[in-house]
Amino acid sequence: MYNAKAYSAASVTAPLASTTIPRREPTPRDVQIEILFCGVCHSDLHTLRDEWSSIMPTTYPCVPGHEIVGRVTRVGSAVTGFKPGDLVGVGCMVDADHTCPSCQANVEQFCPDVTFTYNAPDKHLGGVTYGGYSESIVVDEKFVLRVPANLDLAGVAPLLCAGITTWSPMRRWGDLTGKKVGVVGLGGLGHMGVKFARAFGARVVVFTTSPNKKDDALRLGAHEVIVSTDADQMHQHAGSFDFILDTISAEHDINAYLGMLGLDGNLTLVGAPEKPYAVSAFALLFGRKSLSGSLIGGIRETQEMLDFCGEHNITADVEVIPIQRVNEAYDRLVRSDVKYRFSIDMASLKG
Ligand SMILES: [Zn+2]
Ligand SMILES: [Zn+2]
């Protein structure tokens, strides 16, 4: 065991503050990583404030962060895929049982024994796992991703959660070339959805309640923007979409978006509002439409996404901050005042 510098919250009301945390010495299968950048995800904030207490109560002190990019510093004797100096990433998971049907189907995120990157029981040290707001992390080789060297590393970090969350459902839906794809909401998730849909050759339409987001949506790759509060605009596009990715975590009328789908169209949810949706059966019956959900993605498809991003030069749009400004960043995150993700420069932790 060794100590690593980190930022943690001591209680549900405490701000994040400088501390040290224990990390295990690498086992034969482990990779030790010096963290260079860590993205700030909404899940970090929900967990710190114990807002998901009914599903995953928070254990304090809590060190969030699951959009991790870094450089390998040490590897265990049995590690074959990585060597010191390699650029790597770690996302929302650091372990699983490797044997269940979900693991065998390469969707480890649904493993009943999955270990999430933070606030999950730590099989090695006891207590809970600590995330990426830290100078280093030690992770099983199977949960470490290769990062293409040509990409801006600050912008790569959010790919590990926001990126794979939007990539996975679109890939699962099939070939989107020439298809009409809607992205509801233009935040951390939505802006990645737009970039991917465009790269897949789809006709990309952003639904937003903010008309002032139009220019940015077009810059990110959208062909068109629909202001969802404008009934005329919505009516013009009714029944015309093949696929819609709904990234909104606030309460909203899902039936309005189901009405945008054409025959056999699908709407996939990746946001999680607190209250249940009221879904009209008729909105699904007419046109044989489907409604799905999706949660991050497996390790294999996360690697496919990173490789694709390397080939197509895709990264998240980020505002890089020193870790000393992370509490302020959270306040801004609540107001959606970021384009489109904060990425913490971990060199600031050394100062
Ligand atoms: Zn996340
Ligand atoms: Zn499993």
C-alpha cells in the first residue's frame, strides 16, 4: 500500500478538499497509472451529495472521478497489454467477476459483481474504491483502455463516461448512415451524441429548449436544430426520425419525442430523471415504436470508441481547470454553465 494525493469530501455537506488516500501496490494483473486528466461528470456531484442514496448510498470520505486519462508508471508481472509510458484511460468500472453472462457478453457494466471506480466496495483494501480526483490509481489490466496518442488528452477524459454512454446505444441501433437521428439536450452527453452521430453519417438534429444553443449545435456537427418548445417546429418533424437519443436528466414530456419517431423508430434514454415517466401506450403502438435505456458501455466497445475517436480526431469540448477550482466547477455544473465538460488538470494536484 502507498499514499496518493487526492481530493475528497468528508461528508454530504463538506466541499472537496486536499487529502491523501491509500492505493494498493500493483498485483501481478494490475496497472499503476499516473493520472493526467479527470473529467467532471454529473454522477460525481450526485454521489458526493448522496442524491442516489436509495440505490447507491455514499460512503465518506468520497473521492469521485471516472473519466480518467493517464500514463502507465508500473505494471504487474502478468500484465501483457501495457508497459510503463503508455497512454491509458479508465472509465466507470475497475473490476467485475469475469464469468457471468454479462461479462461473457462483454457488457461488464451489467455484471452483478461489477466494481465501479468510486464509492463501491474495494475487494483489495476494504472500504470503498476511490476515483480519479487523485494523482494515481491502480487498476486490473482488463479494465484499462488504450488511448490514441494523437488526441488532446484533456478532451479524451470525458470520452470514458460521456463518450461511451452516447456511443453504445447508437452503435447498438445499427448503421446510422443516412438515417435521421435526434439528440435531445446539448450538454456533456448531448454534445458527444452529436459528434458521433455526425461521424456515423447520420442526418443530425438537436432538440433544445434554448434557441441560443443553435450556433453551437451546428458547429458541433448538427445539420438542424429544433426548439422543442415551438409547436410548429415540432409538428413539421413529427414521425420523421429513425432514432432519438434522449440525454435529459430533468423531468420532461417523453411522448412529444416518441411522436417524432417514424415506423419502427427507437428512442433511447441515457438520462435519469428522479420521477418515473408517463408513457402513452398509443405513442408506441402507432408506428411500432420502441423505448429503450442504456448505461455506459462494456470495455470492448469502449476501446472501439477510443480507436474510432483516434481515427476521426474526436474529443469532448472541455474547459480545463486546476483541481483547486473543482467546488466552483460543481456550482457551475448545476447551472449547466460549461461547454461542455470540465476536465481537471491533475498536474495542479502536485503544486
Ligand atoms: Zn459519468
Ligand atoms: Zn460478471
